[in-house]
Amino acid sequence: MSSENKEGLASEYVIDARGLGKAYHIYEKPIQRLLQGLMGRRRKLYRDFWALRGLDLRVKQGETLGIVGRNGSGKSTLLQMIAGTLTPTEGTVAVRGRVAALLELGSGFNPEFTGRENVYLNAAILGLTRAEVDARMEAILAFADIGEFVDQPVRNYSSGMVMRLAFSVMVHVDADILIIDEALSVGDAFFTQKCMRFLREFKERGTLLFVSHDGGAVTGLCDRAIWIDSGTMRKEGNAREVMEAYLEAFIAEREGRAAYDGAARPVPAKPPVRTSRRDPRQPLIDRSLLRNDLHVVDFDPSKPAFGEGGLKVADVALLDEDGRQLTTLTGGETVVLEVEASATRRVESPIVGFYLKDRLGQLLFGDNTYLTTLDERMVMEAGDRAVARFRFDMPRLQEGDYFLAVGVAAGTQHEHVIHHWMHEALAVKALGQGAPAGLIGLPMLEITLEQVK
């Protein structure tokens, strides 16, 4: 049996909530609030609204927990009680370690103070001394990257700038537990990428509670998830299974039917397999509202990168089949991703690869040159250049921002040294619906529908 410390927590847990509940007093008329204060407990002029009730939750050290549910389901109430900013009506919650929470956007900020002054204020709330903030101020401002606005009143900030500053402070307080409540839905895609990279690094050393309506972000980031519905926990378990149940219930309710019960359904006979060069629907799609226009931002060699430096990514471009550089294209179009690499010293067995990522940093698809060059041992000397080309049909993308991460390494598929990795070598902005069923829509070789007896 696990031992418990003085805070009442079993040694392997950092959060332990038992029978947790929060009730709010709802008055029919404003005057009743005043009368209740005068009358005390002699008469009850309100009704109780339970935002959360009977919730049991334990979170282990180093675990990443996703929390999903509709607006008003009780998610924020739970997080505020864990963070200590809200007192439970019933039950107990014990927390071990320093907690940093990004709940309501701008909470803990004074709009009349400058950004710099709010850094001191917010960091003090999170437990840092002024000397500690002074030592970290340069790093905090560099992460936030809001420029001269740091010395302007926060009331002049956009919501994205407030999120940048608040997240940056949270990053630098050495918290044991981070609580993120829908904060990443605000702000530009580049900063969201930076935040997601930090959260993935933080997972290796701390405990994370992550609230999001983005199912892909929850399943991609979290080990476990809970689904809260109308103030009670409806499901707990593997993040993917919880998200699937949550999504199915949402769709079933929207369509006015019961959720799928898992019973077997008849499987239609498989049509014969045929091959086709292109998705036969492509001309129709391109003439309709489903057209998926993609805009490509030119390669920027100054984007953030890391690596040993023996190889460098010199240029990255998307080309059409005739070798012309593309600045716009459509989902479903055949493209060539061309990556040029240069050597600064002798490097054996170079590998060039890429990933397409969404704004949250989720890897959608990618590939590399390793298997292609397996039978040909390539050696690059200082000054040598090499060009890798990947030819594929661009998937149809949901509206939003995407990034092509590109890297050059040396070695094998499993044992290699990264020489140059660029997180955001190319930016791609998707416009229009695109009609993908999921994160991306793959061009189909053939789709058939036939009646069988």
C-alpha cells in the first residue's frame, strides 16, 4: 500500500480530489441577494446550482491529463479548485508542488500596468521573488516576443499578446504542475507551435492538466483523459478512447439519436481494386465550394532550427510537376517538395526528411530519403550540395495554418545525428472547406457505391 505524506497524498500522486463539489447560489432577483445577507440562515432565498459534484480524481507525478467537455460542464470550476483560486463546497482536494495555471485569459494581470510590471505581479502570485524575476526577465520577454509593447499598458494589448506574456511567465516559474485551460486557442500559429514544443518538453519532467476542445491536441499530448458532463465525470481512461466516446455522444445528440452501442454492422462486399492516376472527383471539387486553396509562404532560412551543423538546409520549395515553384495550390494537386542541403564538413550517409504539422504541432504525415538511398552510400564533403525531392498528392486540409518541418541528418533510420532541423521551414495556409473527414483528406484513387443483394 502506498504511504501518505502530511498533505494526505499517496506518494505517487500530486493531485487527489475526493467527493469534490462546488455549488453556486442562484437568485431570481438581485434584491434577494441583499435580503439574504440581512436574514442570514433564517430563510433561504436562493437555489443551489451545482457546477461540479461528487468528482473523484487522482493524478500521478509526471502524468499528462486531458480534460474535455462542453462549455459549462464544470471543467474550469475543477481547475480553479485544483489551482486554489476557488474553495470547494464539499469534498477535498490535495495538491503537492508548485502550480502554475493559465485559466481565464489575462487573469492575474492589471490592465493599467505595463507588460513588464505585470510580469513582476504575475510571477509574484506564482511564488517568485523579485530577484528571481529580475534574473529571468530577459528570457521571459524573449519567449513572449512582444517587442516594445512590453512597456505599454496591458489594456492596449490584443488577446494574443496577453496570452504570449501570460504563457511566458508560466514557462519560467519552475512549476511542478501546469494547468492550461483553452489558452492555445488564442494567438498566432507560430507562437502556438512554440507553446506546444514547450509542453512536450515539460511532459518529461512535470505534471500537466490540459483542457481543449481540439480532440487531436488532447490525444496527441495526453496520456489519459476525463470527460466531464453536467458537473459529473462521465468517462475516464485512455485519451483516445475518451475522445472517441465524447465525439460520438456529441454527434449522436446533434442528430437526435442514441450513441452507437458497438453492435456489429453488416460489411458490404468489397469492390474490385482498380488503379487511377488522380482522384476522379478533383475537377468537380476544384469548381465547387469544396475547393481547397493552399497558400505557401516562401522559405525563410532564419526560422528556429537546431542540430550539429555538419549539414545545412539551404532551400525548401514546393514545385509543380514541371518544376515551377508554387505559391498557391489546391488540395489534391500533385506536388514536389524539394529540399536542398549543403555540407560544411565531411558527412557520411546523409538523410533528408520532412513532416507536415498543424498549428498545434501534431505530425500529420512525413517521409525521408533513408530507404531510397539504402543501397548507395553517399558521402558529402565540405561545400558539396544535394537535392532531395518528394513527389506526392497534397492532401486536402481543413482551414487553418500548417507547417513543413524539414531536417537533414546522417546515419541510419534508428541511429542518426541531426545536423539541421527547422521546425517551420515552410508555412502553408489552407482556405476553404476542403471537405476532409478528419485532420486531413487524402485524394482517393476511386470511390464506388453499388447496391448489392
